[in-house]
Amino acid sequence: MRTRESKSPLPILFAGADVRARDITLLSSISLSIASGPPTALIGPNGAGKTTFLKAAMGLIATSGGGITWGGNARPPPAGLAIVFQRPVMLRRSCAGNVRYALAAAGVPTRERERRTTELLSLVGLESLATRPARRLSGGEQQRLALARALARDPTVLFLDEPTASLDPGATKAIEEIVRAVSQRGVKVVMATHDLGEARRLAGEIVLLHQGIVIESGPASAFFSEPATDAGKRFIAGELLT
Ligand SMILES: Nc1ncnc2c1ncn2[C@@H]1O[C@H](COP(=O)(O)OP(=O)(O)OP(=O)(O)O)[C@@H](O)[C@H]1O
Ligand SMILES: [Mg+2]
């Protein structure tokens, strides 16, 4: 039996968090709470700070002011969080080999790995490609495999960075269905996207970032029907934020 961290990483609480790289401010005074529930979508133009926010929420980069806590702890529990980056790197192995590797890295005992590999490949619709070299997969298939690998960690929170960027509508729909299924199983999904349609379809909660600042955050329905800020209104209308 794998011992699960007893403490949940939720809520992830940003309390006036600043992130800097040398003298550049990447995130400025972020205060918000990420709790369990439907997906949270981080939206905002290129360079807004979405990827930086995800890395900070994963505990991969340090804050230089304020702080972030995970379920009240100063560090996230090691097994609780998983992330799929925008351009995931596939191991030079089969699809199943990539998932098996992720399961081994997550400490899943050998005797359970075959069953879990089959389960995860079927969850992402890749069971028929199990023996295919992962690097030969299409972009959409690689994204699905990357999702399966992240889920091998059995995370409480799954961070996704632009999971459907550069995918066609069919591949996008496949990813969105997986995100919905994963969310319905109780995994908290936090996804960066500049696709407003995707945020509208999936998110329960919206965080609008611009120039490293949270412009607006709250329930998605309220944000899309009546954004509270002028920048929010302009972003929804497809105008450039400057
Ligand atoms: N280590 C770093 N050093 C200096 N600047 C950085 C560093 N990391 C990110 N930046 C800058 O911080 C800003 C925010 O970057 P980030 O990647 O978080 O944006 P983003 O919202 O994810 O953008 P995109 O939609 O293009 O992915 C950008 O202007 C980027 O160039
Ligand atoms: Mg990014």
C-alpha cells in the first residue's frame, strides 16, 4: 500500500505573493485561494504571468515577497500536485512505457503497474496505441499521454498549461472531455488558457491575469455575464489589453 500524504495541498493560498526574476517582477502581490471544486481557469494575454503562476502554485519557484501555503503548510505535499507543461517531452518509449515509467516514479508497486497503465491509457483514449512509440504520436495524442502520465501520480491538484494550444477542434474536444472526467472524479484542475471558449466550457472559476497582476477573479458565470472590471470586459470582447 502506498502511504498517501495525510494532508491535502488544498486550499492553495496566495497571500500577497510576489515572484521576481532578478530585478523583473513577474507576479505582483497575488492574493487568492484555490480550493476544491470545478476547474479554475487562468486567463490572460501572452506574457501575463500564467505559466509563472502555475509554477509558483506547484511550489517550483520561490516567492520573493508574501507567501503561498498548501493546506496550511509552507511546502506542498510531494504526491499531491501534478503538472502538464505546454510542450510535454515524451520519453523514447512506447505509450504504455511512458505511463509505466510515471507509475514507477510515483512509487506504485510493480504488481499494480500493468493494471494502472491500462486504466490510464483507456481514460485518455490511447489504449489502441499502447505499443506505439510515444514520440511518433500526433500533438493531440501526446497531450493525452502527458495527461495520463500526470494522473499516474494520483494528484489532488492537476495543473495544465495551455493543454489545447495548437490542437484542432477534435483533439481539443478530446482533451476537454478528459479534463471534465478527471474533475468529476474529484481532482482539482487549474488550467492556464488563452482560449476564452475553453474557459467558458470548463471553468467554475476564473482568474484574469495581466502584467503579473490579478485583474479579476471569481465564479466563471459572473465573469462571463458581467465582468467587474473594464479590462475584463475588454478581454471578453477580444480587445487587446495593453
Ligand atoms: N526567469 C525569467 N526571467 C525573466 N523574465 C521571465 C522569466 N520567466 C518569465 N519571464 C517573463 O515574465 C512574463 C510572464 O511570463 P509567463 O510565461 O508566466 O507568461 P504567460 O502568461 O504564461 O504567457 P504565454 O501566454 O505566452 O504562455 C513574460 O514577460 C516573460 O518573458
Ligand atoms: Mg505560458
